[in-house]
Amino acid sequence: MTNTTIGSVRFDNVVKKYGAVTALKKLDLSVEPGKLVTLLGPSGCGKTTTLRLIAGLEMATEGSIHIGGEDVTHLTATYRKVSMVFQSYALFPHMTVRENVAYGLTVKSVPKAEAAEKAENGLELVGLKGFGDRLPSELSGGQQQRVAVARAIVLEPEVLLLDEPLSNLDAKLRRHVREEIRQIQQRLGLTAVYVTHDQEEAMAVSDNIIVMRNAEIAQQGSPHDLYEKPNSEFIADFIGDANLAPCEISNYAKDEATIVLNDKKLKVPYAGTHKGAAKLVLRPHHLKLAEPSEPGFEGEITYAAYLGKEIQYTVDTEMGELFVVSSVVSNPFAIGNRVSVQWDNAHTRLVTS
Ligand SMILES: Nc1ncnc2c1ncn2[C@@H]1O[C@H](COP(=O)(O)OP(=O)(O)OP(=O)(O)O)[C@@H](O)[C@H]1O
Ligand SMILES: [Mg+2]
């Protein structure tokens, strides 16, 4: 299990059409060996299509696909060194756990004893040593999903593909299994492409996230980059909570813009060259509430929820409702209190589309 081959994935101008439907418009993407990259985006944006194209379960209408440097554009699934973990586990109910894990090896005519040994190693890897003789129905949902991961990994794929692998699990188990998948991927140095529409899950497991929208890439980068440097209103809103305050860019210089926000002039970080209407991205935990006599934007608390380690406020201001997350839980503000909303301009971001 230690010599699992790692491979890169590259799409050049890949188009996928299903009849009149364009599921992918000229997609360029690149996954580095040993990294876990997530395809994240709303339903119907083309995530599963991208995964199936990597697997060879669908063929590209245009463009080329490389895996581990090899042009696999015209190779079918059988000839690609990838394995896929499905949302539904797809375990064989009448086979034992060990037989399920060994199944792909048996199909590839690996000798029985060797297949059984590899299956045993695979089960140990996912923390299911000793479960080999059970039937899938004798396991919990999380354990079944781990069997599905073991079954994919024992094939020693160059690329491991996972399509919403956690969606059948409850919230607590989802977190546990996603941590396990990430640990196994890192320990084996596997290249993995992971599909989800859950942004928190994507942030938690990924080296890089590719956010898709309407059959194309909206933005890609590390979880940190996407959160701190969204390039559009869509990304700012999709990755983490954001308040989007309408403003006007009146001027810009090298790394900074002067904006007008409710009659106040502010200087904020900006690298673009657009004047006029924009939105200022204000993250809820970057906002601070102070007494109304202090400088800032005036508002009134309309909602307050105490959550133990933080308080979530809704504040009605001239620029609209703001969602504020405060880690100061002593002496909270109450509904109806007048407040001044403050932030550090260095923590803001302008988006213009
Ligand atoms: N076999 C098919 N025939 C025709 N259209 C298809 C086919 N498979 C997918 N599509 C269409 O292609 C687009 C992308 O589908 P895809 O399954 O890749 O979306 P997705 O991002 O995985 O969505 P979800 O989050 O709902 O799983 C959708 O508009 C879908 O209706
Ligand atoms: Mg899908």
C-alpha cells in the first residue's frame, strides 16, 4: 500500500455537451500530484460531469485530458488508473466486507491470496481491521462508506475520485469521515478529486478548491485565498458568510480604492480598475459593535442569538442589514440597542461583478 502511484490531472479546453446541453464550457484545470482538490458549486454546475470525464465514464466533446502526463482523452474507464467512490457506496450486499474490498482486484485477475491480503491491509487503513467477515448490512453508514474508500484505494489508483462521498451520513459522522478521508489521502500521498456542494466540507478537506458555476470555473485557489480574496459577489457569498454593502468606487490607485459608502469616504484594498457601483465584502466576524457615541456606522440591534462561544447579531443600518458575529459574550447588546458598527478597512474586499 505504500507505493501507491500518484498522478497529476490536466484538462485543456475541455468541452462536454450532452445533445443540446453544454455541461462544461472550455474547462482548463490542473491538479498537482498528491493534492486533494475539491470541485464545489451549486447543483447542475458540472461537478459530476468533470469527475466522470476524469474517470473515462464520459468522453470529452472537445479538448484533451492528461493523467500522470499521459494523454487519456480517448481511453475508456478500464484503461485509466483511477478509482471512484460514489455517494451511494454501491457495496455488494451479498458479499462480505473483505470480498467487497477485494472485488476490483479479483476482476483484475489478481491471485486470490494476494487480493485477500491487500483487502485486509485496506481495511486496516480505514480503521476496519477485524470487520472483514461481516456483511455490509452489519455495518453503520460511516463504516460502509469507509469500506467503499478501502475498495477504491486497494486498486492503487493514480487518482482517487470521490463524488459527494458523505451525503448519506448525518452531520456528526460527516465530519468524522471527512477527516479520515483527508488523513488517508495525505498519508498515502494520493491525488484526489473530491466533489461536494458543501462549502464548509470543501474548506475542511482541500488543498485547493475549484468553484464552478454554470458549466465553468468561477474561481480557484486555496481555501484561504477564496475566503480572503473572492473575485466576485458570487464567490464572496458562496464561500463563508458575507455582508455585501453596496458602494461606489470613486477612484483607484495601485493597491487601493476610494469608495463612497453611505456618504462616507473610505480607502480600502483594491487591485482592479473599475469605477462606479461595487459591493464591499464585510465578513461577520470582522465587524465590531461599539457604543453609538464611538465612530463607525450607526445601527440598531434587531436580533441577538447567544451561542456559547459567540453571539450572532443582526444590525439594521443605513447600508442595510448586517450580520455580525461577536466573540465578546460578556455584557451583550440587547435588541433595540443603538450601536456603532466598526471594522478594519484592511479586512475588507471590493467585488464588482
Ligand atoms: N447524461 C446526461 N444527459 C443530458 N444532460 C446531462 C446528463 N448528465 C448531466 N447532464 C446535465 O449537465 C449539467 C451538469 O450536470 P452534473 O451532473 O455535472 O451537475 P453537478 O454539478 O454534479 O450537480 P449536482 O450537485 O446536482 O450533482 C446539468 O445541466 C445536467 O442536467
Ligand atoms: Mg453531481
